[in-house]
Amino acid sequence: AALGLSAANDYDMNSLAVPRKAKEAIGAITRLTKADGSGAMTVNVEYNQLDPLLRSTINKDGDVNDESGWSPFPGNINQLVLKLASYVPQLAATGGNISEFVNPKYKDASKTAFKSSTRLECMMQDYPKALPADAKVGFTVVNQVWATYSPVKNSPADARAKAAEGNPTHSATTGEMDIYKANCEALKLMAGADMGTPQQGMYIGIPVEEWPRVVLSTSFAPCLAAIKEKVSQGSLLLAPKSVLLLDGPDISVKNLRVDGALVVRAVPGAAVVLDGLTVSNKGWTWTPLDKVSNPTPEEAIRGFRVVKHDTMEIVFDQPGQYVVPESKAAAATAAEEATADSDVRKAAAPSKDEATASAGAAAATAVKAALTEAQA
């Protein structure tokens, strides 16, 4: 979409963006003009500069959500599309230099102590400031936030503080949960999967939405179109907090019900069809840290321990055609073939008397040869 819009509008630069909550720690796409109305520019403004800028200009309340529940200024996620015809001359003129700025990180609102070392920074999203006044700069908002933006950049303590303020936490806890959510939303959007309403959860003081734990490998679903191709409409039902992992380029889903944990792995060339499979087991649990002992550093950051009680794991390590579960007709055919193979082996094998006679003759021949060799 961003490439198409960039070409259609002949943009020199196009920034991908997502809906943004007010005061969320993400740069905002804005349209800046000088006091006399000249010098209009579409450009990113860093989150620490946006609120004071708004308070001093157009809104005394600063950065606040509007009636949609989102900030009027979408969040820049730093995925940029640049037109080479204007970018190459700009590189030649500037040597790739971008204007610098200082972005201090304070420990608290008193701004009397730094949280980390303050440094000079420069940002690629400031590129429009170096472009000529007639340059075309735009942005493309991807409304599906679940599909595009959930960074992991805050410590558990900082994440809890942001949660208390009603802001996204951008933590390891939410980052992992949002991966599951994104895969669930993709299955709902492209294949009409049924998984009910997400549940509300809390880990180390960080609130999360708990969806079924769905992991779709890049070999199975490198894009949304692959999901539409491989998962039949309305074919998938997932119970709350169930686990589904699909790993293999040639897996397809025709009819699958999971209440527990299912892992399916298949090598390239193993065409696996899940058709009529129902899984019901104890599955896995995401156990909060206050209910576990001796958490690892990784668990302390994530906020939970994954306990695997029961799993149905199906692995196909050889290319071929497979249906799970195997149909009754196919099972009967396989049984008949196995019986026929057994009968053939029995028919080819000598009888007990024949085997005894043959062994006796062989032994006699060996003894005769040995005697002959001794006499010589």
C-alpha cells in the first residue's frame, strides 16, 4: 500500500504510521507551518517535543486524544519510502548529514536527574527538512495497529509506570502477547477463524489482552495472502488460551478444533492437510511470576513462566501427501496393503522343513569342504 501510494502521489518521501495514543512515546506525523502561514512541511515531531509545541501553539491541553480515542497525530514507525530520483541528488549535496538535536531522558517529571546518558542524535525521519520547498512528502496510516507496531523497549518498572498513566507499555510482556494477537487477528481477517473474545490478564503489574497463543512460522505464513490460501474459511476453532503452532510451507487447514496445545511441523514437500482433527488436552499455561519459584532472567522480563502440561505434536520429516486424521478408507487401505505385504513375505519365505533341510545341506557342504581342505 505504501509503495502504491508513493508512486500514485509521486512522493519524494512517504512515512508509514499507525494510530497513536496521546503522549505515547513514539514520534508523531505533523504538518508544520510558520506563524505567517509559509514554509508548510509534513514532518515527524518527537514525542518529547510534541506536547510543549502544541501547548504553545494550537492547544493549551497539549497532546490529547480526540473523540476517536486516538491522538490526531499518527505515530511514525520509521518505515520510509524514498524516491531515488530526488534522494540521490540530496545525498550528493549533503553527504548524508542530518541536523542534530538533544533528546534528554529524565528519571521523573522533576527533570532534575537523567535516566540515561544524554547524547546528540540525528534522525532519518528529519530528511524532509533538507528537501526543497516544492518536495512532496506524505504519510500512510496503517489502521491495523496489531499488524504493525508493538516495540519491546521498556523495563518492567517503566512499563508499569506507563500502564498506570494509561499509555501503551511497549514491554517484553506486551510484545509477546501482541505477537499472538497479531496471528489471531490475521486468522480472523483472512480465514474467518473463531476464537471468541480475548481475555484480560495481568503479569508483573502490566495489563495485557490474552488471545490464543498462535505462532505461524514464516514458512507457513510469510504474508496474509498465504493464510487465505492455506486456511479454509470458517475451518478453525480455537478455545481461549489454547496453543497452535504451524511450521511448514505445505500445511493447510480444512477443519481443525483446538482446546489445548497442538504443534505441527512439516519439512518442505510434506503436504499436510488438517481435516477433521480435534485436539483436547491440558495444554500450556502462562503462569504469573508470583506463583513460580526461582524465575530465570528471561522470565523476569517477560513476566511469566510457560508451563507445558500436555501437547499433541505431529512431525512430518519426509516429503509426501498426508491427511490428519487419516480417513477410515485410507486407514483401511493401508491396513490391507500391510496385510498383503505380510502375505507376500510369508509366501516367499521357505517352510520350516525346507529351511531345516537347507540349513542341513549347507552345514554338510561346509563340513565336507573343511575335511577336503584338511586332507590336502
